[in-house]
Amino acid sequence: MHSPRTDIFEQQYKAAAAEGALYELRMRLLADKVPALQQSAYGEKLEGVEELIVGHFGSTLTNEEATLLKRCRQLRNKILHCDFAAARKKLEELGANPQHGNVKRVDIRGLSGREMMDKISNVRANVVGSFQYVGASPASAGAVFAWLIEAAVAGDLKLASDSFARAAEIIDRLAMIS
């Protein structure tokens, strides 16, 4: 589905996914650096690595930092699996206050050309029932692209990138004291 019109959304997704992947790499590098955690660094589910890191460094982490690490691992999973509605919920749990992008989804299946034009006119006029706000509706089959646009327009992907970067800074600090 590559097109110049979708590049901006894909680039935002790519940036968030890259920050999430880098966060995972830093967690695994930290685990690999600490002899007591080395066995978990490779092949273990990220949740197990995160739990061991939090347990090992618990005295140097605030409760907020430990929660951030956990939520970012969960957020990373949601972003990488393109579950943008669930990612928004994780951002809310992080206190990021995501906003709706006001992206509209319109069902034009089975409509004639004239009916489509009428429906689009109604959508432009914000006629109730002529569309659904993507951010106010549950994620469903056939909505991945709509949610990608919603997540990008609303700033969710940028918020995710920023959250991953903050969590990676915590991991970097722990690496300096290990």
C-alpha cells in the first residue's frame, strides 16, 4: 500500500517501531552485561527480561520508572503488532494524554456513484450516522489503515517514540551503575 500519500504515516510508524526495538535491544544488552541476568538476555521473552532487570535494579528505580519500563514493553508489543487502539490505552496508562485525531471512517460498500457522492457530502457536513470517528470506535477487521492514520494524526506514534526514548534513558542509566 505504499504511496506518497501514506508515506508520512508509515514514517511515523517506522520511527515508533524503531524506538521500541531499540528499547528492547538496550534491555537485552543490559541483561547481557550483568552476570546474574545474562541467561535471560537471549531468547527469553522480553517480559521476563524486564522483570529480572526491575528486580535486580529495584533499589535504584523509582516506582514510576519501574512502571514506565513495564508499560513501554507492553506499548512496544502493541505498536509492533499494529494494535493501535490498545497502544492508545497503554499511552493513557503512561499518562501521555493521547488525543483523538478526528479521523473519520466511511462505509461506502454497495453504494452507487451518486449515493457515494451524497454520503461524502454528508460526511463533510458532519451529518450524524454518515461516518464513525476511528478513535471512538473499537479496532476491528478492516480498520488497520484507519487506525494507522488515526494514530499518526493524533500524535500517538510520536508519544510512543518519546516514551520509548525515556525508558531507554533509564536503561542507559542502569547500565552505567551495573
